[in-house]
Amino acid sequence: MHSQFNIENDGIAILTLNHQSHPVNVLDEDLINETLEHFNHVVSNPGIKGLIIHSGKSSFIAGVDLSLLGSIDLEHPEKFKSLLLKVHTGMVALEECPKPVVCIINGTTLGGGLELALCANRIIGVEGATGSIGFPEIKLGMFPGMGGSVRTPRLIGLQNALELIFKGKMLNLQQAYEIGLVHEISNDPMTSAKKWILNNPSVSHPCLDEAKRRTLSPYHPKSNMIFAAASHLIRQDTWKNYPNAQAALQTIYETTQLDLRPALNIEANYFSKILHLPSTQEIIKTLFIDKKRLDQLAHSPMNLDKHFIKIGVVGAGFMGSEIAYSALSSGLKVALIDNQPAQLERAKTMISDLNEKALKHGKTNTKTTDFLNSLTLSDNYDALSDCELVIEAVFENRSVKKAVLGQIALHVSHHCIIASNTSTLPITSLAEYVNNPQRFIGIHFFSPVHKMQLVEMIWGEKTNDHTMASALLLAKLLRKTPICVGDGRGFYTTRVVISYLSEGMRMLDEGFSPALIEHAGKAIGMPVGPLSLADEIALDLALNIREQTIQDEGSNWHDDGIGSVLKWMVTTHKRLGRKSQGGFYDYPAQGAKKLWPELSHFKKPIHQDFNEIKERLLFRQLVEVQHIINAGILTDPAQINVGAILGFGFCPWSGGPHALIKSLGKNFIEKTNQLATKHGDRFKVIK
Amino acid sequence: MDCYIIDAIRTPRGRGKQGGSLHTTTSVDMLKQLLLYIKSRQPHVTSASDCIIGCVMPVGEQGANIAKAALLAAEYPYAVCGMQINRFCSSGLDAIALAASKIASGQSQLMLAGGVESMSRVPMLSDGGAIMVDPQITYSEQIVPQGISADLIASLNNYNINSLNQIALTSHQRAAQATQTGAFKHSIIPITNALGQVLLNHDENIRPDTTLDGLNQLKPSFKAIGQMGGFAQSCLQKYPELEELSYYHTAGNSSALADGAGLVFLASKQACQTLNLAPKARILGYQTAALDPTIMLTAPKDACQALLKRLNLSIDDIDVIELNEAFASVVLYFIEHMNVDPNRINIHGGAIAMGHPLGATGAIILGTAVDLLIERNQRYGLVSLCTAGGMSMAMVIENMERK
């Protein structure tokens, strides 16, 4: 039994959801069936005056058990549809019944959990509850399919519903209250709920209000322009790569023209269809099933029970401050070291601002003053003496890193783990700068740390299992998803990103239109075009890394074809990227960035084939991933897929590069051979 | 084609908004007054078998077959049938083409055809329609508002604002000149109220005092909707060579909203002979064409080229071209890609100056072409309009009064 159902003396039934086998409530088939039975009981038992649904856990419902959605019979979507219709029958019966139903939400209420709540007549939030309320489905290849796409517009209007469903926007309790998703916030929710039920003995559910529903129809003047624009607003972000977004909009378009019951049937058709697409299953596998396994450290080289109390961060720049903030907000003590006191002050301000922001958005309850009590700012390495792990985040320069790592090694205890946040320098080479290198590891955080979920853990040649397992535990504590990558230039993510950037710059040099190149990057599903990304990273940095690589590789160096573009930009024109207000783009003080008109310098009269540009940008990355696999740097499909999507936003529609290579099958080698013949050996998969 | 234009009349074009002189006249009444007038000039119209009317917003008072409604209001014999059709902006010309086909195929001897639109009374988008909002169409095919398409054409072809505004200026100057010299006086039927007082007897949107400077100062009309509605970004996904959409079209170089109607009386050769009707012109043929619905407005070139080829004519054989001035970029595109002398296009101005009452315009500009050929004693006229959905329509006529 995952729920308790009690009828109290006043005739009000109380349904307490308390899943026995999960730390939070998730809707699996058992809990759904129990709930529907209770609903049926409420409808048919004349002794019951009303129903209160609440959670026996510290949050409401985290959503539908996605392992249920990830293990379906791909050949038979109609089976899944009949399961949905059973749920709808039970929920609609409850809505049609005039007995008042109140749902109390006391924290996280996501996906199917929110959809369940929507069939109540009234939703009461528990004052002070944290946790998100919303529909994360769109980012998992799906859309709300248990009535959410039908009920949400009817309850909070089209505009708000579209934001929730298509942006996957997460609300805090106050925001949910402001848009009318939550009707009341109470510090004594059970009393409030009972009082409301007794005051409203017979109610009609707002989703059954057909007059109101008609104003949502695409052909009602109030909604016509919203629908006309919605397709384009969604398309401008998705480039038609996401069948779930299209199906969600089609569902809303059709169901706002129908009564509740037939509307739910339409939603069930589109949802079942989308759920059963192989591409949807790949996304669910990567972003839910695999990611969860990695979050639980299933890939850790050893079981380890270790509790971090204090860590050290050396280098109080942007990255160091972000790492410190992330550790502080997970309850750790942090020593932040920098040799410039002014830099430490700036870091303190930045960390305080980040916490204030989190407070404002209801993401934390910790006051900034309490928060700062756990932070030690110092220019003296002695402050690191009681740290269990120290990470350096200083300037990406070998001699600076060498000096800092030497200092760290001198001041920490002998069992303290030492880590570098480098994104490019091989870890094995840095390990030489500390004594006992088996405790040295690469921990590559992504910027901005508080938003980016991925952390890349790099094995040095001598890094031992205990060190890796400890670093993984730290990532878990910081609520990050870690992947474990072998050592090598650029490790995994940086290396693939460089292949993307280089192909873009190379095509510019070949004479392709920069607008086409940039649009092609977005068209394949990358978050930004290659030239934009190069500007963000900075072109002088790219040039430096490239020159360092040429030096290090010696006779192994293969020309990447971007030397002349980079030198023309950096050396001839001093355009370094966004940081210098000019790179491939101009960055006017007012308005959006624009491609630098002088890039026409590269234009040549060649056939400008958009599809060819798209293919080159996509396959160059896939080939690089295959090389990384073949070199043994990273071979686990789960880590390859999760790492690429979370680390650099690689085409989420695909479920990740490994999933895409797999689904291409034989075509992958055929295509790469074709591209290699036409454009060079960098497209050839090296065994 | 065995089909002759016996007469072509129209209402003046009123400003298509509240305060426009025809705003208080119902759409049915506009058509009724044309039906009554043509009956007085051409008594045989009451023997027409059918009356086909183009109308783009066929809802409300324009709904449920406005053709038959107006015939009944004008007390035509019951035997005259009515039908309403819609191909967006070319509806009026399509109604005439359809009627001509009935005659040419021997199914009818006499036909009425034309179009009507009161944009002030039945505003654009009143009729809903899946093509604007159903995601399976709009998401996949990037259906954008016409103004965005017009700006897309200008952006892709690197038009500058000055040359677009020059088109608009010319339209006003020519329309003012034509009005002043009475070029329209045989075709414009003044519209009256219930007391018989004249509400409007000329195209009221023309601004003879328009200047290039004034036009250059107008703000773009479609920027806000292009940005906020996502239209600008989504149409670039079809035209990725363009970094961004630029906004050129303003209230000054786009066609004006208008109220109006046009009506044409058609007959077969046999009917002309037996009833002793004097044809003004002959319809030689017509042609539709369609292409990408996102860029939408460039298809007149394709329709005209196909039609001219089929008729074994060259564009240089055409004396008078009436191309609907939906937007200045549409005209500029046509001039450039058809390689025609701008002085042979829209000689009496166009919809930028006089307005574009959607369903009526095709019939109105066909009438203008007939009048121009007769006035100039020239031979061939070409009429074409672009429409929503990427379609277009073109028709070639020959002057029968040429001496």
C-alpha cells in the first residue's frame, strides 16, 4: 500500500500519498491504481462529503515513474493509450462529481504529480514549502500527457499554459499562486482545506466550464493570435527537431475546441504516439534513466562512504567563486584562496548575490549571512589545512598552475584530494606538480557552475580509485551529474566542442556564408552556431590553445584548417570575441549582436548548400566522439550521451551522440566515408 | 477563350476603417448598387445564369454566399444563381476566370462575376481558418503574416527603402493624376445612402501631396509582430542565408485597407451576336501558379510567365500591366524579374494609393486594364495578383475596341 485513505467524522475523506519503495512519491502503476480506487470510492460513497489529497512525504509528487515510460512496448502504442484512458475515466468521474476535492501541495509537484493535482477543485500550497512546480516533460522528449495539456489552458489560460508546457518553466509556490495554478497558500493547510470543503458542499470543476473553454479555441478572437504566433515562437527555438513540441501544440490546438472527455482522448493519441517514437525513448533513456544512474554514482570505481565537511578553492575568479558558491549551497564549508584581496572581495559579493537570487526565487531558505559564515576568504594557503579536497581554478596557464599546485600540496594534509579545474591541460602532466599523484584528479566544472549540471572527472595516469570515488561523491553532494573520462588533450567535451568550432571556422575560410554556417549549427540542434561559440570562448584563447597543441603534438599534428581565419581575426584585426566587443560578431551597446560585415572577406563563389553545412557540423562531432571511444578515453554510452547533452548542449533531440551513431547504423560509416572523400580525412573514422 | 467582357464597373474605394466613407454601407449594399447600375446599362444581365463573387472574409454579413444575397437584394430574377469563392487576394479575378470558363466551355452564355470586401465592417482574420493557426500547417510551413513575407522579399533581394518608397510615391502620383483627368469616371459608380445622397464617388485613400521624405519617415509596420510573434526567426529557417530579417514595409508602401466592390458582365461570342452586345475586351486566358507559402508573394512572375508562354506572347507584347500593389517589394520584384518597363505597370496607380479591398481588387484592376487599353487604344493587357498561401493568378485580355 502506497497510500492511506481515511474518512473522518465530518465526512471528509483524507487520501495520504506515501510511496513505500521510493524516498519521494512517484506515480507508478500501483500508486495510480490505488488512487483511482479511492477516487471511485469518493464518487460512489454517499457518506463522503469531500476529499483532501495530500502527501505523507516532504514533497508532493515528483512525477510519473519514468522507468515505466522507458519500458514500453514500442509496437503497441494503443496499449499505453488504454492505460491513459483508464486514468482519465477515474479523474473525470471525480471532476464531474459535485463533491469538493482539495489537493494540498507541500513541495515539489512535477509532471504527473501536477496533473493529478489539477483534477482537484482547489489546490492549497503549504506556506514555506520549497521545491518546483511545473511540467519538465518537454525537455524529456514528451509533453504533459495525463491531462496536463488539456487542463492547464482551461485553468490558467493559454499564455501561462504555453509557458509552463513549452518552456518547462519551473515555478515556486508564490509564482504558482500568482498565475492561479495554486489557489491559496496556508500555514494550516488541513484546516483551510476542511473549511473550504464545508463551505462549498457542491462545486463544479472549472475544466468543465464550456463557456470559458470556448474562449480558448484557436478561432476565438482572444486566442487566435496566440495560436498564430505559438507555432513560430516554438519553432524559432526548436528548428523542427522536436516532434514532441509539435505534437503538444497540435494537442492544445485540437483540444481547446473540444469538451473535456474527447479532448483527453485526443491528448492520449498524440502522447502515446510521441512516447512510442524511438527518438523519444532515446531521450528518456539518456536524460532520465542514464542520468539518474550517473547521479547515483553507479559508475563509481569503488563503494565509498565519505562525508565532506570542508573543501578549498584556489583562485577567486569567476569560476572559483562559482565553485565555492555551489559547495556552500550544498552545506559545505569552503576556504577560498586568492593572492589578491580585492579579488576575494569581488568573490564575496558575487557569492552573496547568487544566494540572494536563489532566495528571491524560492530555491533556498538559507540567509546570506548564515551562508557566508561557512566561507573563509584568505590569501594564505594555511586556510586549506583542514580541507578534505582542494580544487584549483586559476588561470589556464601551465606555469601558473604549476606554482599554485605546488603551494597547495605544501599546505594540505597528506590524504587531502587535490584537483584541477583545467579544461584542456592533460591531467597526468599536471599531476607531476604535487606529491603522491594518486590523489590528484581533474574536476572540470562547466561555466556557469550554478546552472550547468555536468562535471567531467578526469583520470590522471596515477589517479587511484579512492580519489575518483571521492570526487564523484563530491559531485553528488553538489547535485551535479559526473562523468569519468580518461586523460587526453581536451578530454571529452572540450575536444568535441573544438571539432564543432573548427569545422565552422573552416567553412568560413572555404567561402561559405557566415549566416548559413550559424543557422546550420542551430538547425542541427546545437544551442548556438560555431562562430558565436568561438566568440564566447575568445578567439585569442582558441589561437593560444591551437599553438600550444601544435607544439605539443609535433609531427602528429594534423592541420585543422583554421589557422588563417584565427590569425586574420586575432593578429590582423585584433578581434578577440565578445570580451573585446568584436569577434566574428559585432556587439553593439544597444540591440542584438550582428555578424561582422568584413567577414565577406572570406566569401567565395561556391555552391552554398545548407544541408552540406549541417552535415559537416554534425558529423564532425560524431566522428570526434567515435575517435574518443576508439581511443578508450570514454566508452560508456550513457556517459557519452549524458555528458554531451549536459556539457555542451549537443543536439538533445538525438538522445546524445552515441545514441545517434547507433541509430544511424551502417549509414554512419557510409556518410563519414563520403564526407571524408569530399572534405578530408578528419571525417574518416580511425579504428 | 470564347469569352468577352461586355462591361466592367466598380465602386469607389473607401478607406477600410471606421470613418471611411463606405463604412456605413453594408457589403451586400455595395454589391446591390453595382448590380442595379449594371442592369440599367446592360439590361441583359438579368438573363445571366450565374453570378460568381470573390470574397475573402465570407463571414458575418459577407458570409453564407453574399452573391445570392446581393442578387435577391437587387431584385434580380430568381433564375440568376449566385456563388461565392475565395482564393484570398485574387478572388475577384478568379471569380471572373471561373465565369469565363463556364462560358468558354459552352455551359453558359451570360455571366456576372466580380468581388466585394468591406474591410472596415468585416476585418481581416474574421474568418479564422486553419492555414493561419493549425500547427500541422503553420509549424511545418512557417505561415507568416503577409507583411513579414513582403519584408522577406525585400531582405533577400537587398532592396533599399528609397526604391520601395518610390513605388509608393509613383502609385499616389499616378492615381491622383488619373482621378483628376477622369480616367475612372466611366467605371466608378458612386455609392449612395438610403436617401440617395452620395457617400463616395472617388477613391478616397489617394494622397496627392505624398512625398518621398514623408514616406521615408514612416516606421516599419511589421517589426513588432515579427519579433514578438516569432515570425521573423521562423521564416529565416527557410531562408538561412539571411542573417536577419530587415523591416522595410510601412503603412506608406503597403496596400491600404479598403472597402469596395467590382463587377464584370461576360458573354459568349454567340450571345454578343444574338443580343447585339458590344464587347470591350476578350479574355485570352488565365493561369494560376504557387510556390513557397512563406515568401508567399513572388508567384505572379511564375503565373505570368506560364500564361504568356501558353498564349505565345512575350512580356514585350503586353501594353498594359496591372499588378496588384500588395506591397512595394512585390512590385519591385516583378519589375526586376520580368524585366519590364516600370511605365507599363499600374499606369493609373495601384492599391498602395487607392487601397486593396481583398476580394474585390481582382475585378477592379481587370476593369482598370480594360479602360486603359481602350483609352490608349492598345492591344494586350495583363492582370496579376499575389495571394496568401504562396499562390498567384494572372489573366491576359485583348482590347476589342482597338481601331
